[in-house]
Amino acid sequence: MKFHEMNETEVEQVLHTDSKAGLTTDEVNKRRKQYGYNELEEGEKQSALLLFFSQFKDFMVLVLLAATLISGLLGEYIDAIAIIAIVIINGLLGFFQERKAEKSLAALKELSSPQVHVLRDREWIKIPSKEVVVGDIIKFTSGDRIGADVRIIESNSLEVEESALTGESLPVSKTTDLLRSANTGIGDMENMAFMGTLVTRGSGVGVVVAIGMKTAMGQIADLLQKAETMTTPLQRRLEQLGKILITVALLLTVLVVAVGVLQGHDLYTMFLAGVSLAVAAIPEGLPAIVTVALSLGVQRMIKQRAIVRKLPAVETLGCASVICSDKTGTMTQNKMTVTHLWSGGKEWRVDGVGYEPRGSFFRNEHQVELKNEKPLQQLLMFGMLCNHSEIKQKDNEYFIDGDPTEGALLVAAMKAGYNRSTLLNQYQIIKEFPFDSIRKMMSIVVKDKHGKQFVVTKGAPDVLAEVCGSILWDEKRQYMSREITSKIQSAIEGLASQALRTIAIGFKEIPANIVILHEKEAEKDLTFIGLQGMIDPPRPEVKDAVKECKEAGIKTIMITGDHVITAKAIAKQLGILTNTSKVLDGKALSEMTIDELENVVDDVSVFARVSPEHKLKIVKALQNNGHIVAMTGDGVNDAPAIKAADIGVAMGITGTDVAKEASALVLLDDNFATIKAAIKEGRNIYENIRKFIRYLLASNVGEILVMLFAMLLGYPLPLIPIQILWVNLVTDGLPAMALGLDQPEDDVMKRKPRNPREGVFARGLGWKVVSRGFLIGIVTLIAFIIVYKANPDKLEYAQTIAFSTLVLAQLIHVFDCRSEKSVFARNPFGNKYLVWAVISSLLLLFIVIYYPPLQPIFHTVPVELKDWFMISGLAAVPTFLLAGSFLARKRK
Ligand code: ATP
């Protein structure tokens, strides 16, 4: 018999489990040993060896290796071995960089892997989906991706979208009923849910019947192919640019070789020099270094509690001009405490701290006895009954397992002495219609001991009031007159204006023989009982974050399902709502066309009482107005807006799997301030990439030009191949990487967001590359000519001088690259990685020059002290000549 043909008890027997208690830890360990982890096997990974060899597949590197081999055969052993050694070290460097990038991306994937709610040893706990075993009892609610194949044993309006398996994109209703037909296909198994499918509505509980490769998903082999790696816009732009640069570098190299040969140098020497120059000057590794810089930036973001799920987001973050953020939990602490209650014209206050269920009730500042306050009792009791959360205690601390709004209602009722288990003995819950942010209500159907049936509903007060036909006023049921409606309205506004989040409770009795199947039948003709108002204090760091964003040219918009007045009050406290900005509510938003919204959206800073669907409209309107939008969300219905936004942001704690999957960024702490931190890091990463592009390209321009000019002027080669390759490896390598780790400039959050269409060489970068590169080439040439002219028979000495000048000029220039403004704009030694990189490059330079065993390999000669004065003076020129104008401007 298959699982769908068994009832709950049969499933329990076959799988040796207990749906009320779950498995024990011992049993779980046993089963895991036997059946392994709940994982799908990944496709083949590239082996380390293959990755290493892929570093040498570059055409010019192959030509260089071939040329070196020839020179080896011709007897130039030392040169050949040295060149090959350098090429291999270069390859190793590339290999380790790529491995690092790969590893950090894999670690990221691990971090954002889904969690499952499982019943173990009678406790509901959250574990990584990987650790689920057959026989586990798991529960899921809307927005979850189901972690294994399950036989459903509880369903509350459960709907699952199974397109990943069946191709059918419409959600299917799931029940617990027995299916008898033996050949039921996946699409028809209404009492089963499968790994990888998506809960779009309601909630449910199931017994795990298959894990890992044994699941329906595991059996579809082609789904398991590796996800393609994503490239960012900058990487693509650099790839295109790379092609142009390769052509230019090759043409110039050919020119160098041609001029050299025409000037009488022998073809073989010129060929080897040309190939070495091409290898050094072609920035073939740029996209790879960019990946490394991006992934290192991603690691830094993790430290700031933001996980980047899509690499391109790192770049887009720096362009963000609007952040649309949820209020509850993102801007506020989501630590709710009921402080005010209202029923039938009476108001109570309740005190107490946090979630500890201890506090007293007051009316008109006098403590009240609960037994004398019937309406208050009902309000509290139904708030506890129509609830899906639990208050738990650990190390003497109370905490909420579930929705904090519901937790607050539980705590308030506990303060009055109510106990949920006792209540559940009096009232049996027969049906539940879970909360969703479109209806903004939740309902249950209960039966009491005498067989009477009731519907209890809680929800947003203004919405609930609309479905109430009567109200309990002075313990009597009264018709909802216009006068009473306006009294309710002012009670709601009274609470909301104190920044309280409000929940209303209503109920109705229904005939005992009626079965309510749909929420629409439940949520009508109710009797309004009253209101509970809860505080949810703003997160203390958000106000400053909003201010910092404003200075950075980024507007913050609050989007919330909460009441307009509550939203306004909090937005004011946080500095989001100012005298000039506007508030728009869901109703007005629904009535607007997208064009109308575009006209006003730039002035709106709070959207209240909105539904998740509205978010998509807001994103579109902002984008049409030219904004780059970051949008937060947590539920299933938020996913389309998160996907459509330029940067979709999901909540790590309260977010559903769907929201996370749609997002580019996940906030581990659900905190608005983390978005700001990620934007700052995003801006910095981009600036750092610009810094090393500038450094590397200016160096390459210098290297090519010194050779070209020397040939044109009829001089011997100022640098020999091995020296060029050494510069490429040492001088270009380490400092460039250190630039990738640079700290942001002070004003990184004072500038306007970057234009996403800006090219690689925008904002003067192209000029900087060419001018500095030109100067580096010129000073190297001057140093060479001076020494060569003085002693034409000591060519190796002149070449060593040129080599040293080139290296030093680059190592000084690297400090200039730290700032967009000038080398004087910030402490040049502020980046300790860079200082160490430069010191090691210098040491390596001295070793190559002064360590006798290396001299024949690098064809170097010890440089005399007096010449170092000339070298240093000339090497400083490219950086300081053009920095003078900055100082002059500053003085003005
Ligand atoms: P944000 O989008 O800022 O997170 P929110 O959490 O306030 O806003 P919703 O969760 O959609 O938005 O809640 C909207 C309203 O629904 C709340 O103001 C509250 O009155 C009501 N509400 C919230 N949670 C529940 C719940 N669990 N049961 C019943 N009503 C609820």
C-alpha cells in the first residue's frame, strides 16, 4: 500500500512514529546513520586540477610558454625556467583566487539554505531542512517550501503550488482524506505534499515519508543540474572592455616589436619581449579579480548581517535611490506588548514588562478586579483562543514562538490569569482560517462543551468593523449604528495616534449543525467585542540610518499593512515623514492608475493599510520615474514585488522561503539599518573595483609606453621579458588585491547614488589611467636614458634602473588610487593590507636586485645608493605632479 492510501494511524505504524510527539533524538540519529541526509545530489564539480590547468588556457600565456620552450631549446635555460616558474606562480595565484571566490559563494548558499519546523521529543523546533529524516512530523505555512515528501495529517486551508514537479502553476488544495486509487499521479495526490513545492496559502502538518534522492523531486534528474553562475553588469562590461583592451595591447605590442626590429634588434629577442609584454599588459584577469573583490565584499556584508544571494546586487546596491521598507519588525522591534484595551466605550490600561505574563489592569488609573469587567474578560479570552502562537520560557526568559502580534495577545490574557490549555479544554477548535495580509484577519470555528458553535475572528479593526453587524456594548448586543461606528473609529484613532498597533476581536454563534468551509462565510455578520492596542517600539538605530540614507541621496519609504495613523506616528518618530512628504493609504492606491501614481509617488513617504500586491505597483511607479528601488518583504505575496525591484530584500528571521528565493539580499536580523550598511558596503565595493582597475590599467599603459618610446627613439630594450613578467606578478598583483580590501572614503555616504548606466571609465577614471600611465612610462624611460647615455656599455645597469623606477612609480601611484580626489585627500597609509603589500613588493624588488643568486636570472645589477635618489624622485612624479592641482583647489 502507498502512503496516500493509508490513514494517519497506518502511516504512523509503518514509519514507527508518533504524530503527537515526533521522533526522539536517538531515533533520529539512528535513521540518519541508516539513510543519510535529506539532500539532493549536486552535479559534478570542477576538480581542483582542472581549475588549475584552466588558468593557462589563455592564448597569450600559451604563446609565451611555447616561446619559452623554444628559448630553452636554444640554450637559454635559466631564462626559460624563470619564465615558466613565474607563469606557474601566476597560475597558482589565479587558482587560489578562484577557489576562494567559489568557496565563499558555496558558504553563502549554505547560509541561505531553508529551515524546517519539526516535532522532536514533543517540541516544535526549527532545523535545517537537510537534517529531516523519514518519520519526522513537520509543519508548514504559507510561503514555505516543503522540505521533504510528506503525507498530510492536518490541513488548514492548505494550498500548494507544485509547478516544480507537475508544471501546473495553479495551486492545488490539500486535504488529509484517504485516497484509494492505486495509480494516482503526483498531481492528484491531494493528501501528499512534495519536496520543493510551495505552500501558497494556509498551513498544514505532515509525516515525512521520503527524503533526499528518494523524493519525487530527487527522481527528476535534470532538475539537479548546477545552477549557472551569474555575472554582474560590471563583469559583463569588463569582459567587453577586456576584448578592446586586448586588441589595443596586442596592436601596441606588435608596434613595439615591429619598431624594435626596424631599429635593428634581432627578431627573436623582440618576439620574446613582445609576448611577455602582451602577457603582462593584457588585463585578462580583471573579471576574475572583480569576482574576488565582489565575493570578499559579500563576506564583509555577512559580518554586517546581510546575505547577498545574487552577486549583481552588490553592484546595484550602490545605485539604490529609494528604499521601500516594511515597518513591523524591520523599522520596529517586533516586540509587541498590549498596553491599552477598549470595549463598549470603556478603556483599560495594562502594565508589565516585555513578554513576562505579569501585570495589572487599570481603568481611569484605578486597578480593577477582572471578575467585575466582563467585556475585558471576553476580549482577552478570545484574543488568546483565536491565536496560533505560543509563549515559551527558556533560562527564565519568556519568548514567543510565532507571530509577535499574537504573542502580545497571549501575554495580555495570561496577565489576567487565562491559560491556553484550559481554554482549549473548554473550546475545541474545529477549523482555522489563518491570517493573511490581504484579508488582514484570522478566524477559528470552535465548539464549546454544550455543543454550541462559535466563530471567533481577530484582525485589523477598521476591516473587522466592516464585517460586524452588531457590537457588545455594556454587555448587551447592539446594532452597529452610524454613531457606534464613529465611536469605534475614534477609539481606533485614539490608540493609533499613540503609535499603537491595533487588533480588534469579534465573534458570532452559529447553529451546531453548520459546517463552515470558507472564510467568507465565517467572516461576516460578526459581533464586535473590542480593541487591543500594543506598542512596538522603533528600533533605536533606524532613525540614524534613515538620516544617513537621506544624506546619501537615498529616500526611505515606509510601506505597511498597519493603520494609517499608527504608521504616521512611527514614521514621524523615525524622521521618514516630514512636513513636505505625504501619506497614501491602500484604498487611494488601489484607485490610482500607474500614471497617476507616478505623478505623486515622489512626494509620498508612507504607504499604510496596503496589501502586498500594492507593493508591485509602487515599485513600478518608482522605476518608471527613474529610481533604483530596494524593496523589502517577507510573505508569499511580497515575492512579485521583491523580484521586480532592482534589489529585492527579504527578512531572514520572519521571511518565508518564497520571499527569500525571490530576493537578492537577505537581512539576517530583519533590520532596516542593515540595508543601509549593505548599501554602504555596495558603494565601497564598487569604488574599490574602480581603484584597482585604475591601478592595473595605468601600470599596463606605463609598461607598454616605456617599451614603445624606447624602440621609437632607437634605444635598446629598457626592460627584459623576465622583468616585465615579474612586474606583472609582484607589483601589479599584491597591491591590486589590497586595493580591493580598502575601507570606504569618509564621504561614501555623502555622495549621490551612482548612475547604473555609468561606464567603467566614468567620473574621470579614463583620464586618470591614461595620464598617470603616460607619466609612469615617461619617467621610467627618462631614468633609463640618463643612465644608459652615461654608460652605454652597461646596459644591464640601465635596465635595472628602469625596472626599479617602473616598480617604484607604480608602488607610489597605488596610494593615489585610494581616493577619487587625490593622494592628499586621505591618510595614504590607512589601508594596512596595502602598506604590507607595498612593503613586500619593495622587499622582493630589493631581493631581485641585491641577492646575487637571483641577479643572473633577472639580469639585474646592484643599484648604487646615489641612483636611488634619482629613481625615487622620478618615480614620485606621476603621482605628485597631478596631485598639485588638488592642493591648489583645496587652498582656494
Ligand atoms: P508591515 O508590512 O510593516 O510588516 P504589518 O505587519 O503591520 O505591516 P500586516 O501583517 O499585513 O502588516 O498586518 C496588517 C494588520 O492586520 C495589522 O495592523 C493588524 O491590525 C492585523 N494583524 C496583524 N497580524 C494579525 C494576526 N496574526 N491576526 C489578526 N490580525 C492581524
